[in-house]
Amino acid sequence: MRSQPRVGVLAIQGDFEAHARALRRVGAEALLVRRAKELDGLDALILPGGESTTISKGMQRLGLYEPLRSFAESGRPVLGTCAGAILMAARVENHGVPSLALLDVTAVRNAYGTQVDSFVATVDPGAAPGLEGLRCVFIRAPQLRDPGPAVEVLARVDGAPVLVRQGNRFAATFHPELTEDPRVHALLLGEGDTAGPAPR
Ligand code: GLN
């Protein structure tokens, strides 16, 4: 990847501005994406958290399903967080939404129930090297179930996968853009091993 990677953030709805700020913190150039043409020349892409039904309607209206799929198929890294993770899943349960089917997992929307709107938790011991102690912010979060054989679970909370990878595709059920810890964004840029420990 070039020295200042150009990373797109899908900017239909949700907390894309927070992702743009997090990307700048890891030295990337952040570009907001609302049209297929804006995917040209990007090195990586983020699908942010928000409301997956709303984002999917925008994706349909803007004709983005095929361009986003081809972007992922080109091998460039894609990270979906929370609603973005739902949109990447092959299967969506609990109010299905048309997804991009980029990851062999089942996303269960609002899996922690309506009683638990949001919470912060530390990843279980045994997370992938470099991700130990990661603090995760969950907001009406989904769960990712039934990961297929090609899916690597990089981190879990209470036994449930919260960060997964299938080749160039990453999905987090939490919001890495809402903490100061740069490790998930760095991972997307292929710098995961050098990102160092989380700042306190
Ligand atoms: N519950 C939301 C959905 O199903 C996702 C929440 C989020 O992105 N913080 O779309």
C-alpha cells in the first residue's frame, strides 16, 4: 500500500465521520464515498456502523451493490463495523436486509436484545496477536454466528466472535472508531503487527 493510503468510508448514514477521523489518526487519507465512481483509486474501504436497513436502501438507490462487491473482489481490504458487518454477512437474521454477501457468517441483528442498548467490553484472552486487551464499544450490536471454514475469528467477547476476517474482508460487531485505540484501523491497512499496544 502507498505511504499515505487512500481509504474510502461509505457515507450514506451512520458514523462515517468518526471513521474518517480514526483513519487520519493512523496516517491514512479518508475519502467519503457516495457514488460508485468514488471507489476508483481507493486502497481500502470501510462500511460504517449505523442502521443497516437505512444504509442498504441508500446503497440500492445509489446503485452501489455491484460496485461494492467488485471492490471487495478486487482484493483490496474492506472493513465493516456493526451495521457494516451486517451488510457484509452472507446471511442476516432478525429483520433480514439485502447484504453484499462478502463474508461466510450469519449476522443476527440486535443480538444483545433491546434491554442492552450499549456496553463496553474487553476481548477474551486468546485474541489474535496484537489485539490483546482490545476494548470494544457495542451499540445495538449484532452477533456473527456460524462462521464458515474460510473465516478466521480474530477476537471474541464472552465467547462470541466480535472481529473476523475472510481474506481481505474484515468485520467487527463493535465500533473501533469510537475509541482512541488505532489497532483495528491499522489492521485494515496491513499494519496490525506494528500497531503496538493500546493507548490507555
Ligand atoms: N442495530 C443496527 C442494525 O441492525 C446496527 C447498530 C450499529 O451499527 N451500531 O443495523
